[in-house]
Amino acid sequence: MRPQCDTQDAAASHVCPICTLEQRSVERQLRAFFAEFVNDPAARAQFRKSRGFCIHHTPLILELGDALAISILYADLAERAQTAWQTSPIQRFLTSNPHPGIPWSPCHACMAQMEASERYTRALAAALERPEVWERVEADERLCLDHVTGILRAAKPATKKRFQDLESSRLAQLQAEMEEFIRKNDYRFRGEAWGTERDAWQRALLKLSRPRGI
């Protein structure tokens, strides 16, 4: 039994702010890439090495909708796949590395996302020493576990311990709410009113989801 609630509205209100900044940064970089670098030899070589965009970022690429740029890039990948199969039928361009010893690169969007994540988490870690920033962090529970971990890696010892204690208490509270959600799904307690645990499962998906990328 799930309590009735608007899943999209609830999810939108709990999205990690650094995830939002990452998304905007990735979109900006992709638009610049499509506009300026599709025919750049070095950029094309890197794109080939990455085998195109990963499955996690494909929906974003479709949303941006640069049909001509995608056609240019992926026609090239299709041609290279056919050449690889003809040269060595055992190797499969899209499922294995046709050049042993040379690792695949992350997709262009993954690289942009990882760079943005590093930039924003380091900036927030450095700013935790400022009282006004700490007050904002205390008031906003939306940071996802991946970015919490990045901030902990970059934070100075004094702020690291305080931030870790804050986030540990939040995880403990979220765990307790999900356990209460589970309890109220037991037929013996289904008549009890829902409290803050009603959307705990949605908040957990956003808080504990693994990072996109490789």
C-alpha cells in the first residue's frame, strides 16, 4: 500500500542542488560541443574513443535534439563499427575494445558531469567554514550521498566532522522513516495515519542513488 501523493512534485522538491548545477553545466557544455566541435579532429578522435554517449546521458542528448550533430557523430561510429567487424570479426566495436591496452574514455557528458561535480563539491566544502553557508546547509537536506561523499573528501578536518555528523543524523532519520513506512504497510497497522514517512521512499531514491557516469 502506497500513500497517495504526487510523485513528480515530491521528487522535484528533494532534488540535490549540486545535481541540478551539474545538469545545467553538462547541458551548457554539450550545446557548445554540438555547436563548435563536432567537426574538430581532436574532439572527434576523443568521441570515437568514448564510443559515443553512455546510456545514462542518452535521454539528455535526445532532449537537446541536435539531430544534425548526432547524425554526423553516429554515422562515423557506425562506419567504424563495420570496419572493425570486417577487420577482426571476433572484436565487436560497440561491446568490447577493438584496441587492447587502450582503455575506453568516459562519454563526453560523463566527463563534463564529473568535472562539474568536482568543482561544485570543492567549492561547497571550502565554504562550509562560513556561518551563513553552514546555516544554509543545515536547513537544506537535499544533498545526495555522492555529493556528500565528495564534500567530505574535500572538507577540512574541523568542518568535515561537523558535516559528517549532520549527514549521518539525516540518514538515520531517513532510515527510521522508511522502517515506519514498512511497518505501516503491515495489514495490522494500515489504519494508522501517514506522517513524514509517506514519501520517505522517494527521498531515499534521490538521496542514495548512485552517480551517473561510467
